[in-house]
Amino acid sequence: MATVFVAVFYGVMLLSLVYFIHKVMWFLRFRQLQASLAANALAKLTGRAETTVVRFEQGADVSWSEVAQGRDRSPIDYVKRIEARLQAMMDELTSSRRARVDDFVASLDENPTTPRERRACVLEVPRVSGEPREVHIDLHFPPVIVVGQPDETLFKLEVRSRYGVAPRLFAFVLGAADVVYGSRHVMRISQNASVPVAVLMRRLGLVVIVLLALIGDFAFSVRLRLVDWAAREVAHGLRVPLRGAFGHWLNDHLATVLGLSLWLLLYGAFYLSIYVVLFVRSHRNLRELRAMELDLPRVTADIEARHRNQLVAWAREYGASLDEATNVACKQALMLIQRTVHRLRRRIANRALLAQSDRMAAAFFAKLPESSKGLRDVATEQRHSRLHYLWPRANEMQYHVQLAQYREAFQQLEAGGQQLRGRRPDPVQAEETWRNLVRLARMFPEVVPPDALEELRTAHARMLEAVAAETERELEDLDRRLDELAHGLGETLASVTPVVESMVDLTSEAIREEMSEYTSEILRVRELARVEAMAFEI
């Protein structure tokens, strides 16, 4: 009994192994037949494509010849021609852009190294039809006018005294004479309102010093002490070797004469020392005036150079902003042309094409096993004979041909739709997608809605009309917008001349103002030197 059980057990195991090997071989054969059927199905699909769109293409050619009026053989040729023209316009626009900031700054240079341009082109705005429009900037500006330089005669100052030698020496020797002359001189110079109070006080100070000297003489008897000293010297035999009545009289009064002379000598030396100190102080302004005369060329050149440098710095900043405005206009023109190119391509790959493609793709996807939301699908629900389960039969696997065609059609529509939704849809691919939709609509009437083919013909005819008519209108609109852009940039650059002229005038006025301030400083130093010299005329 045990032997029978063991034999049955091993027999069952052997049959299971044979069954497993059979299923593996069955699966391999099934996959082989499935791949062969799918390949034949795709070959049939491709082969039939050459004959299904002939009538559609003929109708499309007739429609295009009516709307294009013989200008281009096909919408693809038309799109390529227009796009090539627009691309050439973008190249012309980019190559014509010129930065003019250096030329703008050089136009304000007083000593240019190269000849100046009166007008310079900054941008050439191309047009679809007609000559490009040039935009110019004016580079001819008035020069900076340097006026108000200090006159060289301002440094000419004569400080020689109006009084003669006699009254000046008399004032040095005799204090009373200095008081009289000094008071009269103070009255004379005080009539000038521009004389500083300090100068008057300085002149009066000399008179006060003389008065103090006289008061000191009376208070301390300086003159009498000198006379006593002279009398002692005379008593020791001091005589003047003169004969006659004058010599006799002089020797009799020699002590008094000698004492008075010493007193006058001391007073004159004291007065002269004060005069020298104050005279040196007054000449400091004269030296400053002479130094300003020597520095006049350098100072005036520095004033002019500083304001010119400020003008050049402003011009460089302003010129850079003008270049930036030109760049903005250039970029805006490029975007307008790129927009026209995009809309041109989008007219072939329009919404109607994408909507029909999505509609058909959804219909084909619904026929595929992948569309099932459960464990059952169109493939697993197929029924087969027992012989097919024993070994795969090709005649019972024809539904794989249909599924392969559906899957291929879905993948073509899905991939084409994704590419046509990109930023730069290919017009050739768009036209091929139109033909592919017509082909699929004719090949699979059981999948595609019955009205799809007629809708495709109508949408394609409208697309051809839009490509021809709307593109021409948009090209005219592009020319108009480019003209407006060039006109706007030209108006912006036209306002440059009055702005620069105003800035040049301001620079000239600033130079004049600073020159006037420097002239005022020269006059201040000169007048101070003059009135101080006037104070010490005597």
C-alpha cells in the first residue's frame, strides 16, 4: 500500500512538472504570436496610411490655392517663408543695436581726438514690408562757455603814500605833528564806508600812543632828566666846534638842545618801531594778493576742469540711461516679432486640432485594457477554445491586432499632442497630425465618432483661411507696432538736445558763479591791503 501511495505521489509531481513546463512553453509561444500579430497590425496601419489621406490632401490643396492665391505651394512653405523673414528681421534688429554712451560723452569734450558726429544711429527697426526705420540721436551740443575770469588788473595796487617826505619825517620826529596829521588822516579815510573799523582803531592807536608818550614825559620828566644828563656832560667840557654868534649861542644852550634832541630821537625810534611792526602786518595782504596773482591760471583752470568733470560724469550716467532705453526698445521689438512667430505656428497647431486630437485619443484609450478601473478588461474577458488553451492559436488572437492598432493610435495622438502644446510647435508636425487624424477617423469608424471626419475637414479649411488672412493682418499690425516703437524711441531721444543744452548752460553759470566768488575774494584781499596801506600813509 505504501508503495502504491509513493508511486501515485511521484506521478502527480511529475504531471505537475510537465504541466508547468507546458504552460511556460505556451506562454512563450503566446508572446511570440502576440508580437507577430502586433507587428503585422502596425505594418497594415502604416501601409494603409498612404491611401487614406489622398482625398483629404487634394481637398486641402484646393482650399490652400484659393486662400493663398498662388503665393506658396503649401501652408508649410508659407509658414517657413514668413518665419524666415521674421528671423531675418530679428537678426537685423540685434545687429543694428549700437551703444552710444562713449560718443555721447565725447560730444561734450572740448578737445575731441576724433571728429564728432552730428547725428548717430542707435537702432534700425526693420519692417516686414518696406525699408527699416532708423532711430538717431543728436550729438551736436553747444560748448561750455567759460566767462567771468578775474581781470589781471585787479592785482595792480599802488600803495605809495600821498604825503610828502617832509610831513612824514616831521610826524616821526615831533609827536604833536603826528597828532595833528594823524587826526586829519583818520578823518579823511573814515569817509570810506568800506574801511574796516579795525583799520581806523589801528590808526587812532598810533595817535593814542603819541599822546601817552607825551603824558609819560610830563609825568616822569623824561625830557628834564635827559637835559640834566646833557648839562653834566657839558660841565665836563662838551662843546660844539662852531664859531660865530650861532656857535656861541648853541654852546650856551647845548644842554637843553642835546636833551631835547635825545628825547625826540627816543620818541622817533619808538614810533618808527611801532610803524614798522604795523607796516609788516599790512604787507601780508599784499603778499597774499601777489600769491593769488601767481595762482590765477591754476585756480581758474581747476574751477573749469572740476565743473567739466561733473558735466562729463552726468553725461556718462545720462548716456547709459539712453542706451538702456534703446535696449528696452530693442527687446520689446524682439518680443513683438517672436510673438508673431509664435502665433504663426499656433495657427496651424490651433485649438481645434488639439481638441480633436484629445477627443480621438480618449476614444482609443477607452478601448485599451489600460482604461479598466478593475481586474477585468477587454483582453482578459475574451473567450477561447480548449485547443487554444492547449497550444496558442493565431486565429483566436486577432483581437490583439485590434488592440495593438488602438494602442499605437493612442500613443501617436498623445505624443503629438504633447509636442504641439510646447512653446514652439513644429508646423510640419502639426500638418502631419491633421493628416493622421483624418487617417485614423477613416480607419477606425467603430472608435472615432461619426462626425469627427467632417469636423476635421471644416476645422482644417478654417485653419488654412486663418493662416493666410490672419497672418497677413498680423504682419501689418506688426509693422504698425514697430513704427510706433521706433517713433516713441525717436521722441525720447529728441528730448536729449534741450536737456543737454540746459545742463551745459547750468555748467557755464556754475563756472561763472565760482569765478565771481574767486573775484570777490581777490577784491576783498586787495581792498584790505589798500585800506591798511592807506591807514599807514603817514
